[in-house]
Amino acid sequence: MLTASPADVRAELARMAGNNALVIASVSGGRDSGAASLWLTENGIGHERVFADTGWEHALTYEYLRGTLTRALGPIAEVRGKYTMQEWILRKGMFPSRTRRFCTVELKVKPLKAHIARRAAETGRPVVSVIGIRRAESKARTFALEWDGERYDDGTFVTIWRPLVNWTAEDVAAIHRRHGLPMNPLYALGAARVGCWPCINARKAELRLLGRTDPSRVAEIAELEAAAHAKAAARYAARGETFESLGYLRPTFFMQVGPKSEREHGVSWPIDRVMAWARTGRGGRQFTMDDELFAAPSGDEGCVRWGLCEMPEVTPC
């Protein structure tokens, strides 16, 4: 955890981004992004907050963001992409995957960048984007830089600041206690992280939690799988093709789940079969639901870079 005085922190911010920088903190409803905003306040750094609404969050996350968190931190701007998660799936006839993560790009990165660029244009000030991620969270974040920068396509240059990179989970808990801020109630239910409900990279324990606490979401995923399959099948049929002739898997929410042998032979597991597997014991290591699902290449534009979801400490599934 950083131990510099508030004056030193503000001086470092001025050195990196100027005395007139507009600080915008991305907020997900998770503990780390909340801690980042609390830490900015402790150090006397005025800032704005923004939340990228995917339309695919848990109801408790929306309640927490718009109630408890807003009262503690101040106003939180909400931005949305062109379509929600459900709308993108139905339009594309497919689900996001590790190689086609339109969920992150379209639902989070693009609307956040548009908001930041717009605020830069409106204020005429240099912008610092604050992201609450910690190196201890995962292998993918081990080498996260505290200071970074990016030039957007419209020419806007944004300084990226990750002030919590050296924090521990206890540091995060401590700052919540100091401010009397409860964490997202999803954690009390057993969630290891917050952000998308569920994420395509959900672990086995997270799937069990989903099935136990939110059967309506499971039913919604089943409906989306049927609709996406029909959409894709119709598109292929118009070209005289089929899933089989193209060698494509049937679109399912968790495309990466299932024995490798089945996936190689054109079989993907629908949500009901995935949920049945999630209720089994520790066996079944033939599945690919492991820690490496959260790994990402250097320069990745996804959740890892933006801190748009909370990641659990690396532990066995």
C-alpha cells in the first residue's frame, strides 16, 4: 500500500499529468475500484466516477452502485454502448469468447473511451483515467504499470493511473472499514469478483453460485443460446451452409467449457449441461475452466487492462 503523504501524492499527479488534470475513475461496483475512489478522496484528489453498464450486471450490483456507493463516493456517471450484451448476442448469433471478446470492447471499452474523450473536449483539460487493479490479483496483472498512457483514435491523449497496483486484499478491506463503506453484497453471497453476471470466463464455483442464487439468469442464457443458434443457422442456410459444413460449434454461452475431444468433434455444451457439471466435485479436470482463462496478452484491451471487473486471488477452482 502507498504510504506517501497526500501532498506527495498530489505532487506526483501534477508531475505526471499537470496541475489542471481532470481525474476520472472507472467504477465497476467491485471492491478494488471502490477502494481507488476512496483513496483519491483521502488524498484530496477531486475526481469524477464513471460506470460502464453492460446491461448484464447482477441486480444487487445496480442497487449497490446507485445507492450505497453513490452515497459514499458521490455521483457516478453511467455510460452504455450501442447495444446491451443480450442485444449483441442476438444480432451476431454468437456469444463472446476469448478470441472474440466483443463484450468487453463494445460494452465497456468503447463507451468509456467515448465518455473520457467527451469530458476532455468539454473541459479542455488533460485527463487521467484511474483504474483500481492490483498486481496480487492474478498472473495477468503481475506486471501492471502504475503509470501508463494511451492516445485514442480521435487524438485524445489520456494518462492512465493505477494507484493500487501494490495493494493487498487487506489494504482494500481496510480502506472500506475506515470509511464505513460496505462492499457489494455479492461478495457476502460467495462471489469472488464483480462484473458481468456471469462472465464468459466464470469459474466452477461462480457457476455454482449462479445456479444456486439466480436460476432466472440461467433460464435467460438458455433462451439466448436457442435464439443465437436459430439466428446463425438461418444465416448459414441462406448461403447453403450449415454448422457441420463449416466446422463450427453450436453457439453457447460458455464455449470454452467441455471435454476437448467433444469440442474438436463439433460439440459444445449448453447451459443446462454446464450447470450440471458445476454441481459436481473437483473431478473433471478435462474442462478448461482454469486460472489461465484470465490471462491476457500484453497490451490487451480487455477487462485486465481496464479493471472493469474484479478478479479473485489465484486459487484452485
